[in-house]
Amino acid sequence: MARPTARRHLTEGQRQSIVDSYRRGLLSQREFAAQAGIGVSTLQLWLRKFATPAVNRPATFVEVPNLLAQAPRPASYRLHLEKGIDLEVGSGFRTEELASLLQLLRSL
């Protein structure tokens, strides 16, 4: 049968120091509590007790990209020609090429 362990009574300052050490570290609550010799539930209780009230914390903002927004499409022109021909031309076209293309379409 396991012998009961003696409880340590820590001062408020010691508890605050343990909480501060946890917050500075990279360990999980379980890992940190084991190293500090306290229970996980005790650490969680102290974290709540020594939590900084939201009104005293400076606001921080994280920029989040809008994944639902569509990328802007370049301007284009749509021409509905006779004989059911639809022609879409993007911006930046060369007028000579468009004129040649229209001539070709008219000959069809």
C-alpha cells in the first residue's frame, strides 16, 4: 500500500511563481504539474485564480485572410455576334488582332 504524501502548503507568492513559470514554458499542463510536484487540477485552479482579467489585457488582433472572397478577375468584353457567335475578349487586347478576328468571324 502506498504511503500518503505530505501536503506542502505554498504561499500565494509561491503559487503565483509556479503559474508564471508554467506560462513562460512550453510544457503541457500535465508535464508541468508533474515536474512541479502538483496535481493538474491544482495547476488549473491556480491558472484560473491568477488569470489576468480581460479588461486589463491589451487587445490583440490577428489578421485572418478571407478564404471565401473571390480573386478579382481582369476586365473583359463580351460580344454577341450574329449566327449565335459569342466572343469574349480580355482587357489589354491588341486592336489589330481583334479587328482581324472580327473580319474572320464575319466571313463564316
